[in-house]
Amino acid sequence: MRHGFYLKMAVTNIKKNSRLYLPQMVTEAGLAAMFYILMTLSGDERLESVRGGNYLPTIMPLGTAVVGIMSVILIFYINSFLMKQRKREFGLYNVLGLEKRHVGRILFCESAISALCSVSGGILLGILLYKICALLICRILGVNSVLGFYHVSLSSIIPSVLFFLTVYFLAYCFNRIQIACMNPVELMQSAHTGEKEPKIKWVLLVVGLISLGTGYALAIVTDNPLDALNLFFIAVLLVILGTYCLFVTGTIALLKLLKTRKNFYYHPRHMISVSGLMYRMKQNAMGLASISILAAMVLVMVSTTVSMYAGIKDTLDREYPHDFYISSSYDTGEDDYREIPLDNLKNMIHRAADQFDLDISEETTQRYFTCAFNRQAGNVLSVDRSRQINQVIECFFVTAQEYQHLTGKQLKLQPDEIAVFSVKNNTDDFNCGDTLTIGDQNYICTETPDEFPISMTAYTLVNCYGIVVCDEAAFSDIFQVQKEGYGEAASQISNRLVIDFTDRKAVEKVYTELEEAIGQEIMEYVDSQPDSTGGYGISTDSVWNTTENLYGMYGTLLFLGLILTFVFLFATALIIYYKQISEGYEDRERFQIMQKVGMSSEEVQATIRSQILLVFFLPLLVAAVHMAFAFPMLTRLLEILFQSDLLRFFGCTLGVFGVFAVIYVLIYRITAKVYYRIVSDRR
């Protein structure tokens, strides 16, 4: 046969099966576009140079990997569905005289046409949408710069094309092997396999119950943020395994249980509904479980990223009561660094600020040190050499005089007394009357103040305490204990200058230049010191640097969450669409049989509609249950990222679920029209 014959047959088949092939091409083009966009974002040097853009090369490749994995899964899912629908057609080709190699060539032409349309359309769509995505990421990062419209990345196009063509080729090879291994009779009957009543797979049922119960238990009982970080992915895998097992066999077991209840089952509507649902669950259990998992992923991703992004301002206001923190020291050449006096440092900052016409509204100093201890029984604090983080607490020490200087509040403490402030999310607290032993000295906790002047939320993985001691002698004794314990790794006393500017926004515009000017002032000071070797160090912390980091990290995660949400919605809509088509062709025959045995058209439609609604909305209900059980663990994870506002996260979760439910219903209404159109076709 001429090769043009196979191509002509392939084009004709695609046109006749446009209801199957068109959604496939559109979805796969969308996946290719997302893959290209994420690859391009991770390597776009223009975006890396904007504020917070340095997170893109780190985070976007993770999204590219997820989209790639989802693409492989979806392409093979679509491929298996199309093969199931068309095996009977391929068997008919064999009966009419075409050999399997001829059928394989037709299938190759169909696959090639579909792949080329999907990949080329996806790349073109990705190039067109990239500008919108670049503007969106700039908007999320709080950057006003507008990038050029045209940006075509060959370094992203070539890997994207090769990746998707490879996946399509593997899918074709899988189809070719299937056809080669089946005879014409099997191909003709393959569309009707699996008609027997499903059996309960007890092993899967037990595994599903144990997996789901264990995953839920881990999510509920885990209180420590570090434990939540370690156990989160284990809990996710257990819930995914349990979901698939229970959809495959748990739903069948429940329906069989209803079938044994004679008073319930032997009712016309119940008998048909239970039998129909049992068959639907057998055919669609994996698809329904996949929809549930995808829906839960969407809820988790979007609710957490939206909550983190929405909480940036609150985090900055809480953690930065002051604008700018700085300390500096220089190398004396004797394995020691000498601190630059804060008065000198203050003059340098004033001179640097004057260069940009910036006004300083307030300035003060902070003196403290911090150290990791191991809290033992009897409230004994010892130096922690093992660094087992689940046993570590972080302590910040200041004197009563320094506490009064920073807060304006006076604490009257005796030499053996301390005041202990506990961070809000600590799992264990000190109480008045508790005895604390540090080294050889016993201290009694006499007060628990409601504030501490030094921010401690950077240590969210461990319990943190702010400890106020009586005087400089007690402060020095405790400092010496940790210095003897840690040696060269011991903490140093921090003396830093705290600056507030009159106009934060004015400083934000020139902050990078301001830091450079301060660095120049410090370098000139160090060069003027007779005991200096020229080496120096600067430690700075500012609201502007943290703003850039938070918007960069949380903004990039939010953007990635939105992109992956679109991908998961693609997957959800596609699975539902093909499920509706599959059930439509099957229900068309059942519809006609039930009418022949005496049921009216209205009764048959009502029965089938009730089954579809129950099956369709079951994944949404399961996803909501998954999210409800995951909520406690997710709150622990958000604490690691400085997001401890439970009410905001709860509101974001409800809002995201509401929006997703609306989109889910729209998908149902659109795909249901296809289903009813197939069912009503009497041919």
C-alpha cells in the first residue's frame, strides 16, 4: 500500500473522532505551553535582576519537573482511554483484511499528527502567554518594571519539544505492543471487557484503611513544626495510597453491604442505583481517586501560597519594629575582630544618609547574645553538643538594664532571679517559681513578661525564650558557660545599632546605593585604624532586604502554585471529560435496555443522573475531608515560614475551596452536556 493511504486514513480517523482527539490536543498543548513557560522563567536573566527574582532559578525548575511528571501521566492516561475506545475499530480493520503492521502504520500517522499539532501549538501558545506570565510574576513580586514583549528562548524550546515527542513516541510503542499481542476477536471484544460484577479485594481494603488512618493521625497529632516538616511527605504518600485503595475496593465493599440489606436493596430505584454505582465504581475507581488527589493538591497549594503571600505585610510589621540593624568589626591580625564603636558607626550612617537626603527619626543600640541549649529534666540548661534539633531550645539573654533601655519597663531582679519570656508557639513554657540551672548557678524564674525587645521568630524550628538576668555579672557568667562549652563555635555578644528612618518608601528606592555608601564609610574607617589588617565584616538586617526576600520567595511560590493549579485543573477536566464520554457510550445501551424492560424515559434519566451526580461530587467531598485533616499539619508548616495566623489561613482555605467548587461544577456542567448528547443518540 502507498504511504499516502495511511496518512489519509489517519486524517479521516482524527476528523471522525474529533470528540476524542480535540480535547487531547488542546490539553497537551496547554501542558507543553506551561512546561515551556516554567523553563523560560527559570532562565530569564531579565527576571533574575528584578527584586526577588533570584528565587526563580531555584523554584521554577521544581515546577517544571512537576509539570513534566503530570504530562507523562496524562498523556498515557489519554492514550489508554483512546486505545480502549478504538480497539474495536482496529479489530475491524483486521477482519477487513488489513494486517497488524498496516494498523500500526495508521496508528503511527495518527500519533504523529496529534503530537506535532500538540507540541507546535503548545510552544506557540507558550511564547504568546509568556509575556502575560512575566507581567504577572512582576506584579506578584511588587516590581513596576515592564519587560519587553518578545522573548523566545531556544534553550527552552528544544528541550520542551524533545521531551514531549519522546513521551508521545513511548506511548505509541506501548500501543503498538498491545495491538501486536492481541488477535482480531480480542480487539473486537475489548471495548466490552470488565462486565462481571466486581469482587472485594480485602487486602487492598485493609491496606487502604490503615494507610488513610495513619496519614490522618500523623497530620492531627504532630505538634512540632520540625516533626511536621519531616512527616508531611510520609503522610501525603499514605493518604494517596489509602485513597486509591479505598476507591478501588472500599466503595465496592460499601455497595455490596447495601446489597445485602434486603429491605433497602429490593426497591426498584435502589436496586438500579446500587447496581449501576457498583459498575461505575469498578470502571472509574482510579479516575475518581485521581480527581480526589488532584483536587486536594489544588486546595493545599493555593490555600497555603495565598495565605503566605497575604501575610507578608503582617510579618514585616511584627518582625521589624525598626528599619535597620547594623554592626561591624575589623580584623586586627591577632585571630580576633575588634568591634567598631557604635558612636563611630552612627556617624558613618548619618553621612551616608545625607548623601541621599534621608532623615533619621530615631536611633538606639541593642546588646544581647543568643545560644542553643539542651533543656534537661529539672529545668537544667546545658550546652548542646549533639545538635539534635528536637531537643534544642534557643535562648536570648539581656540584662535588666538593657531590657529597660529597650522597652522602658523596669524589672526588679535579684542576682539569682530571672524573667523568662516565651514565644507564642512554644510547646513548653517556663512558669514563675521554676528553677533554672545554667552551669553551676541556680536561677529562679520570678516574672514572665509579655514582651521581649529582640525578635526571635527566625528560630521557628525550636522553642525560643527571652531571658532577662539581673546584672552584667550574671550576663557574663552565662556567656562564659556557653563559651567554654562551644569553644570556637561559641556565640558572641551582639552590639548593634538600630536605625529608624522618617520615610521607609524613600529609603526603599535607594537602599542598595545606601548600603554601598555605608560600606564605603566603614572601609575608609578600617583603613585609618593602625591595628587593622584591612579585613572587616558587616552584619546588617533591614526591613527592605526582608521585604525583597519574602516577596521573592512567597511571590514565586504563589505564581508556581497558580501555574500548577491550571495544570491540575487541566488534568481534572480531562479525566472527567473522558469519564463522561466512556460512561455515555456504556449508559446508552443500558438506557435502551431499561426502557425495554418497562421503565419510562424519565425514570431512567433520573436514575442515571443521580448516579452521575453522586459519583461526580464524591471526589470533591473526599478532597475536602483530606484538606480538613491536613489543616493542623499545614499550620505547623506555615509556622516555619513565619506564618502563624490561623484565622487568615482558615479564611484562605475556605475561599479557595469555594472557588474550586464553583470551577468544579462548571466542569461538570460542560462535560455533562457531552454525556447526555451521547446517551440521547439512539443510533
